[in-house]
Amino acid sequence: MSSEEALGSTLSHWLSFNWLLLPFVMLLVTLVAAFIVVFVLLLYMISPLISPKPLKLNGAHVVVTGGSSGIGKCIAMECYKHGAFITLVARDEHKLVQAKKEVEKCAINDKQVVLCISVDVSKGYNQVESVIKQAQEKLGPVDMLVNCAGMSISGTFEEVGVDSFKKLMEVNYLGSVYPTRAVITTMKERRMGRIMFVSSQAGLIGLFGYTAYSPSKFALRGLAEALQMEMKPYNIYVTVAYPPDTDTPGFAEENKTKPLETRLISETSGVCQPEQVAKVVVKDALQGNFTSAVGPDGYMLSALTCGMSPVTSITEGLQQIVTMGLFRTIALFYLGSFDSIVRHCMIQREQSKAADKRE
């Protein structure tokens, strides 16, 4: 037998052998596919069983810090529409009175009450603890705390005053720690409660001009993750909200001093209305969701940066696993665009300086 005949015979036997194996391979593929489908369906079925029971706001006591304007005021209004009793906490008494009138217009029954307390939640724990006790004596135990007091200072790292780094950590971070500490003991005793920290999309990604602001918002996530692990056995659920740029008085004030690079990068995602943000974050908090994101950009960022964050359901975890690679690819394009904006602005600035020197 020639070598060609031998090779042909070998190929013939190999092909016939593989044709015999084909049904087994097809069966194996079918079984694997069926297993995956059943597994996913099973996860979807048991997912509601491990999710927290939604909190009902009708008759509940909700405390909102930073509640005199912007997102905080809209969250208070949204909760009031669900029948909650509201305590508004902020520094400016005049704004508090105005906010109280707006919130009261959203009442669904004549039993609801809006209480206003003027205090700076960043100045010391004892003051905050005192006003929380005052609120609980009048409206009962706190069922949900919304930490919305905050501020923003933007500018390049060397331009932002050193005191501003301290101030932002006091307001944005400690201003959330103190109220949370004041309500947590009672919530544990009652085995129920919701705590919301209003962070920012700048608390998921560090951006040009936010070297002072972003760290103060990133810190809230670390606090929330550790706190959730402690509180979950007590049926207390923590939510971190990451709203995008929102049309509020604080945002308008920030824009007055925002660097060009920061403004151009921010414009890539647009501006939301506070009422829209409030509806989303209140719904997530009532459901006990750990992460609350607004809009497609917010969802992508929160899924992309989920890391070791807790999940409320297996479904949520599966979605993060499936989308991670795609979102990372998209994110690389965004990062490239941001770097391009920064480089372009730097070149323009240097050219302008050179032109001024020639003149």
C-alpha cells in the first residue's frame, strides 16, 4: 500500500470515528445548554426569596439631611407623596421654611407632618445626636435616613486650597457619619430601617478638577459597604446613590468656578432633573438595593465598578457578570476621550500663554 493510500485510509477511519462521536458531542452540548438555562431560571426564581422586604413609607418617619433644596428637597417630597412623616435638616432656616411649604403640598392625608430642624451636620456629633433625638420624640423612631447634605468644590489639585480638602471631608463624609451614628442604635433595636448615602458619579470615577470632591464621595462607598455587612443581620439595608450632574442650586454655584476640562467632561453625560433623581433613589432605597444609579451612564459605571459591593439579588449579580467585559470596553473609549479633552485644553492654554508673552 502506497503512502497516499495509507493516509487516505487513516483519514477515512478518523472521519468515520468522528461521525460516530458527533451524536455524543451534540448531546453533551445540549445538556450543557439545558443546564445553563435551568440554572439561570432557578436563580431568577430564588432571587426574590433572598431580597429584602420592601419598606412601606405610609406612616414612616424619614429624616432628610440637606433637605432644604435640590435633590434632598425632592427626595423629601417624593417620600411625602408616599405618606411619610418628614424631618428636614439643613443649615439655612429660611430655606427650610420654604422647603417645608413645598413638601406639605405633596401630602396625601391630613395626618402627615413636616418638621424642620436647623443644624450643621458636619460640625459635631453631639449636636446632630441632639436634633435626631428631638425629631424622634416628635415623630417617632427613624425608619429611613437620607444623608444628602453635601457640597462641591472644583479646581485643579494645586489651585484648591488645603482647607477645602478638609471642609469637603467634614461636610460630605462626616456630615453623613454623624446622622447615621445617631439613628443606628434604635434601628438595630427595632430590627428594621433604611439608610441612604447620596454620593455622586464622581464617587465612582475620579475626574479632572475633582481631587478634593471625589475622595469625599468615594469615602461614602467604603463606609456603606462596611456598614451594610454589620447591619444586614438586623434587617437594616444601606443604599448608596450615585446621581449624575443634576440641575440644582449647588450645581449652578459649582459651575461658576468649574475648570474648562471638568465642564467639557461633564457635558458628555448631560444634566438630570432633581425630581427624576429622587424617584429613582427613593425606589431603590425602599427595595433595599445597595446601589442606586440614574440613567444608562450611571448604570454602566455602577456595574463596572461594583467590585466587592454587596448585591440585593442574584439577578443583579448575574447582570454585573455578563456586562462587565462590554462595559470595560466602552469605558476605555470614554477614558480616551477624557484624556484627549485634557490634553487639548493644556495645549490651548500653553499656546495662549506663549502668545501673551510675545505681545
